[in-house]
Amino acid sequence: MTDKQRINRVVTRSGDGGETGLADGSRRPKHAPLIVALGELDELNAMIGMLRTQPGAEKIALLDDIQQRLFDLGAELAVPGSKRLREADVEELDTAVAALNDVLPPLREFVLPGGHPAAAFCHLCRTVARRAERALVAANHVQPQNPQSLMWLNRLSDLLFVLARTLNRQHNVSEPQWRPR
């Protein structure tokens, strides 16, 4: 079988023994921290894709950019030692968070996930982003990762939190808030 045939095949059977291949040709156990991080990023990207189908969130261009950067981050992990995310990518998220946050009322209490369906889905994406971040941090302890990627993923969950608040506000839906006993 040629390399092109192998690449075009969805079922390669090469992972049947519990290992998977990286883009650099190396193979890792499927439970290796780097592979777990790749899986978490894949799930996060799928969740962002689902968020983009939600009425009220389908036209948020920033979500397309986020999906593109998530693929860049996955490409970094698939070729150990490569760096695709840059300081400018982190700054873009910082700028977006600040712009969204500037028009929101100050937080007086903890916000519970919920409200408008798109906002609730955004909170779900935020939790998956945090899990992906934890997986990337674990991979970083085994093999150093791009510091910009670690920062970017941390900022992404902040952005998703502020975006959820923004979506609730845009749809005139009250944010569910924690009522401590």
C-alpha cells in the first residue's frame, strides 16, 4: 500500500494495538499525555462546532478563528517541537475578552451555566476547554510545549465564559446566579 493510499484510508488498523501515530511518524500509546491532549482538543473543537450551530451563536466569526487555532494547536502537538501559536494569538483573545467584558455589568455573584441555550452551550464549551487545558499542562510536564499555546488555551476558557454572558445579555435572558445558603 502506498503512503497516499494509507493517508486516504479512514480505517488503517494501525491503532488496533493501542498506539497511534503522530504527524512526524512517531508512535505513542493512546493513553500518553500528548495523545490525551490531542483528543481533548478534538472534542473541544467539535463542541465549538456545535456551539456555532446554536441560534444566536451561528454568526460569531470569532468562533471560526478559534476552531482554526485549535487545529493549529493540534498540529503543534502532532509534530513535537513545532510552534504554530504565537504571542499575537494570545493577545487577540485578550483583546476579544476585554471588548466583550467592557459592555457587561460587573459580576456580583458567581454565574451558573444556563440562560439562553447558546449561552448554556458556551459554558459547556468552557468546561471542555478547561479539561483540554489540564491535559495540555499534563503533556507539558512530560515534554515541554509551546508556552503561547498553554496561555492561549487558558485565555480561551475566559473568552467562552464572557461570551456566554454576552449571549445571555444579547438575548435578554437573565444570567443564572449562585444563591449561597
